[in-house]
Amino acid sequence: MKDRFPGPKTLAALERGIPFFKNGLRFGAELKRAGQRGFRPVRQIVIDKALGDFVWDLDGRRYIDFQNGWATNPLGNCHPEILEAVDVANRRFGFHYDHPLRYDLAEMLADIMPGKALPRTNYEVSGTEAAEAAVHLALTHTKRRYIITFSSSYHGMGLATKVLSGLDAGHGTYLEGWGGGVIKAPYPYSERIPAGMSEDQYTDYCLWYLDNHIPSCIAARDNIAGILVEPGLAEGGNWIPSTRFLRGIRDICNRNDWLMISDEVLTGLGRTGRMWGIEHYGVEPDILVYGKNLSGGIAPLCGISARDEIMGDNEDFASGSTFAGMPAGCAAAIRTLQIFERDGIVEQASRLGDIAVEIMSKWESSSIVRQSRSNGLLLGVSFCKPEGTNADEKDWWTARAVRSKMLELGVWAISDHEDTIRMYPALNMEESTLRDGLQVMEEAIAYVEKHGHDEGDAPAYPAGVSGF
Ligand SMILES: Cc1ncc(COP(=O)(O)O)c(C=O)c1O
């Protein structure tokens, strides 16, 4: 008999979660419906073991890991040197707030900031807290009320970051009373250009909106503290902005005395083949937000860095929760940065990114691939439904079907409730493993292009149940 996927142990674990986790009732109903109608069950895995470029599920199946703990394992899973550094820090300090590693790390971070221009740092536990801290810093420094953010941006799951993010209007529902200081502006996606506009015209429109529309009819120019921007809309679908757009933002900020805040929680620390995503654009931000990769995949360490005059003397700025800058997180970050330097990790990511783009660009000839995008190892492929399918079918069902097929064939990538598949290989992934994973994706695309998706691919996976 052909192996069932997911295997029985994985399915049993998923079912165990139904009474306990959010949206479990919905998830349970969908599982039952899929089973009753003979559809394939939800394609989802539960990790039993993670090592290097691979993970294994509870049924012992191995997967190439393009999911990467949501882009938090820059050196692959369970890197032994990071594990050891964290272990040593835990045994020596346990948990205390003030310890020497905080100072060591602050010096290292100052050294790698764009242009070495952001020497002041403030640690946080999560990227969410860091993004919120950056906004609070900007508001208190400028003594202004408004922050501009973008469509499809993602800055986290705190109360403030939910209203700052433009990824999903639903995240702001019932929070309407909390978002008064946020102004959302359009982001110039390469693919979603309004009919009749060229890419440059659309970018100009987005810049005009920031510089003219907002100050003339939404908020006074001198009441805007700054612009919070991802130099690569990561969670929003790995969209890569143009140089024209990010330089335009820098210019607008300079002319208006607004702060430019670069949220590099996902694009930072080598992901794009440079230390910081913003470095591709030849501009320096005033505040930089970081997280994810700095954990080395083992212990969280996030934070913000800013110019001296912004954070050197600002008594209204308050931030940093209990576990921010904990010894284990600092130890993980320090060891990660040391390995980055010793092993040329950022250069490796850049080289692997070049290999990936060469392979992925060929996929655009498939009728279900709209676009493949990449900046270093920030990889995205967006899909459209096969020709001739019903009007009520969604493009994201196709993305989900390809992602499910990949999983079945042994490659784990991300497709949330979006028409894109996102991939975040480890920055030091073996070249042959990267090639193997992309080869599998190519096969999955060809399969779905030929066979379409079956019903089990789409509705049996309500967004938000599992978080992947
Ligand atoms: C750009 C960006 N900012 C902030 C966050 C939130 O980080 P965290 O999930 O660590 O709170 C994320 C998470 O994906 C992110 O991609």
C-alpha cells in the first residue's frame, strides 16, 4: 500500500492539538470532512528532529528545510557551536539582566551596522517588541504623533505591530481604537502594478503618496515621525523593492526631517546576501530593527540600533522586557556573528542566492508561475490558478498545492494564506542540497500545472491553525 502522507504519528499529533490550540474546532472539522470525502488530509508536519539542512517528522520522514524556523536558523538547525555557547552561558549566568555578554554584543553590533552609523543598541526578546521599540523611539525623539507603514508589511503580533502591519486588514479588526497614529501607504510590488502604469510610474506614485498625499490630507508634515519600511517585504511575500523606491524614501525622510526605520528582522544578518538588506540600496537608515537570525537558531535576541543623537539621550523612550538581552540570547548572537565572520557566511548566502535565481527564473515559463523573486536567499515564487479553472478558485490554492506536493516529496517551504511560496534556506546550506530542494520544487510545479490541485489542498488548511 502506498505510504499515506502525513504519516500516522504526525496525524495523531495534529489531532491531539485540536482541543487545545487556536482554531482547533475549524481545523478538526476540515480534517473530518477531508477524511469523509476521501480527500488527502492536511499536508502538515510536526518536527521530531532537526539537524543541519534537514528536519524529520514524527513518522521519520526527512525534509530539506527551506522553512528554516521562519528564517531563524542562519547556520542550519541545531548548530553545535551555538548550542555549546548557549549552554556555557546558561551554566555560568542562568538568567540575570546585567552580564558582560551584553557589552560584548553591543560592540559587535555597532561594528556591523550600515556605515557604522548606528552605535546605540537596545535589546528585545522578539522582533515584535523590537519593531514597537523602534516606533516608540521615533515618536519620542521627534515628539511627533504619526508613523507611516506599508501595504503587505509585517512587523509582528503585538497590539501595536498588528496595527502597524499592512499584511492583513483582519489583524487590525477590533483594534481600530489603537491604530490612530499609523498611516498606511502603498508599496510598489513588482507584480501588482495598476493597469496602464509602468513599474517606474507606479514607484513614482508610491513616492508621491508619501511626500504629497499624506502631508496634504492625512497628517501634517511636521507631525510625522518617520517611515517604517522593510527592505524586502518578507512575510508579505518576499517582494523585493527597487533602488528607486528605497532611495526615494531616504530622500523624502531627509527633506522632511522624518526618520527612516529599516525593519530587518527577516532581511537582516545575511539573508539577502549582504549583512543588511538596506545595504543593497546604498542608503543608511536612522533606526534599524533586527532579530531572527541573530538567535543562531537557538536562543532569541532581537533589538534596535540607532544613531547616537536619537537614542543617546531620550528619557521618554522606554523599552526592554524582562528577558531582553538574556545571557543565552547574547551568547547565541555573539557566536553567530563570530561564525559569520570566520566562515564568510554572508558571502556564502550571496553565492547560493545567485545559484537559486538562475534556477528559479526558468520557472516563469510555467503557466501557473507568475513571478519568481529573490534577493540573496530571500526567495519567493508567486502563482496563479491554472487556466480554465472555476472563477471561485483562488490563486493561493495553487501555491498551497505546490507547497503540499513539495512537502510530500521531501521539501519544506512556507505558503501561508498567500499566493506565494517563500523559502529561506540556511545561509550555509550545502549547494547540492539547495539544488536538490529546488529540483523538487520544479517537479512539484510541473505536477500541479498538469493535474491542478485536489480539494484537499486548499480548504482543508484554514489559515492560522498551525502558523505554517
Ligand atoms: C520584518 C519583520 N518584523 C518583525 C517581525 C516580528 O518578529 P517576531 O516574530 O520575532 O516577533 C517579523 C516576523 O516575521 C518580521 O518579518
